[in-house]
Amino acid sequence: MEVGDGSFAPVGVSKQRAELYKGRLTTYVTVACLVAAVGGAIFGYDIGISGGVTSMDTFLEKFFHTVYLKKRRAEEDHYCKYNDQGLAAFTSSLYLAGLVASIVASPITRKYGRRASIVCGGISFLIGATLNAAAVNLGMLLLGRIMLGVGIGFGDQAVPLYLSEMAPAHLRGALNMMFQLATTSGIFTANMINYGTAKLPSWGWRLSLGLAAFPAVIMTVGGLLLPETPNSLIERGSREKGRQVLERIRGTNEVDAEFEDIVDASELANSIKHPFRNILERRNRPQLVMAICMPAFQILNGINSILFYAPVLFETMGFGNASLYSSALTGAVLVLSTLVSIGLVDRLGRRVLLISGGIQMVFCQVHIQKRLHFCFFPPHNSFHFSHFGMMNR
């Protein structure tokens, strides 16, 4: 539950109770959170890198020749030049695999611990990046994307949970947002890499896709070396070991209050015989609706589509060679806004950031819709880049 200062404590713990928690931000916790947050960096990298790669002529010519030919005739017709089932499969296979993998990852994370899912995600990322970098046909390319999706399903399920359980209560909001910061940093990094590799010969796209292996190795090795969270150990019956880890990551032996609350929360969770049936009861419906609708609406607002297809959108609108550079600017704004949120989340609380972010998205989405409509359906059926206040290409 959220206490007055915006930090989170186990369910049923008051602000006064949370103030009894002892501990500080130890180097151990910092390193553990940084390594775990690499999972977010890989997710962001996959979002940013794919959109840029699909705008590269060498990549399209090898795997999607029809799209390549349409793109070469872009001056004649801007409409649906990227319309191709194979290209759509390349794009969507990652998210479909991630959806299925997240369902499988949930019981694994609960039964075998957060580290197990982090390691599984890292290995899947590594395999996917290797297959994509070495791809010689569409099947190999799609298999690599599916493995990347499996990694995202495991990583997105386990990493935020790991960060929340490792962080001290008074810094939990900021440290948990390390995952979001890593995601936006991954998007920005991918955009900058695409900007550089687009100038390379025919193997530039291989470098872009293959570099995902670097954070995948960090995530895998880190998952093997990092400790399990106290919550997971206690939940699985290892109370003494859970207390030892809690003392180590808090930097103090005075962890009685937090340890007791974790034990109580674990016993309460284990006492529920049918959790999925229980969550459907009337008294739990508000929490259920919130837990489903908030992340769903966050994705359905279209920002992921804009981020994924940013190079393609900018190029279609007439930005030409500046499309990848413009995408990099979008990624930079994401990183800066995430840094601002990290600084404010534990001061203002989650609701303030949520409401202010929602208002900004409404205005920005309306503005984008108007601009895109004016771009693709201009007066007198003429396409002019000058509609955006810039020189015609």
C-alpha cells in the first residue's frame, strides 16, 4: 500500500509502521538494482532498434524485397509502402511471444524465485540477439524475434518485482523507476546506434541487432551472481536465509519490523487457496480493474507504436536521412522526462505524476493526429514537408 510519503510498504502496513524500518541505500542494493534494471534496457533497445532497422535499405532488400521496391517508389506513392505480412510478422512476433512468456514466467518467478526468471530472460535475449545478427533467411530472423519476446516476458515480469523487493521502503519509488529509466535509455541508445550503423555497408543492420547480446550477457551473469530477494526466500520457506539477506542489503541488523511484515504478508498470501478466484470477488474488483486498465491504457495510448515506428513515420513524412536523427531526439526526451520523474516520484507521489502525464498525453496525441492528417491529406492533394515548418525535401 502507499503511505503518506509516496513510498510503498507491505499490504496493511501503516505509515507509522513503515517508519520503524531501518536501513539505508547500500552499495550492495545499488549494484543489484543496476544489474537487474538491464532487463529494462534490453526491452527498450529492442523497441528502438527494430524500427530503425526496418527503415534500412540493406535490411529490407535482403528479407522484405517487396517493401524495398515500394520504398524506392516512395516519391510516386507514400501510401502503405511498408504494408507486408512478413514485415508485420517480424514486428508482432516479439510482442506475441512476450505475452505468452509472461504467463509462463509468473509461476516460475513465484516457485523458483526472481533470479530464476531473470536468468531465463537473459539467456533468451542472448539467443535471440545471436540469431538475429546471424540471420540468413526470414525464418531465422523470426525465431530470433520470438526468443527476444520470451526474454521480454520473463524480464518484464521479474525485474520490476526484484527491484521493488530489494529497495528500501523510502526509496522504493525512485529505485523501481530504474527499470523505466533503463528502458528509455535503451530506446535512446538504439536510436543512436541505428543512426551510426545506417551509414555502414550491408552488415550495419546485423551490428544493430547483435549488440543486444551485450546487455543480455550482463543480465544473465548478474542474475547468477545476485542474491535472491528476502521476500522470495521467506515466501518459499527459507526464513533464516531471508533474514540474513535482508540484514545484508539494509546494512543493519535492526530489521525486525520489516522482517515481521514480510513474514506476515507471505503467510497471508500463502493462506489463500484459490488466488485467481479470490481476486474476482466483488471486494477485490477495484484493485483488479486498476491493475489491468492502467498498464493497458498506457500501452493503448499509442506511444509504443510511435516509438517503434518512429524512423518509418519520420521517413514517410518526408524527413529522409534525418528520420533516424529525429528518432534519437525522441529517445532523448524520454530519458530526460524519466530522470525528472525519478526525482519527483517519492516527493509528490504516484498520483500526481500519473495525472500530469495523462494530461500531457491527451494534448500531444491530439496534436500528432492533426499534424499527421495534414501531412498525408494536405489541401489540393499535394505533399509538402513545409507543412511542418521546414524546407520541402
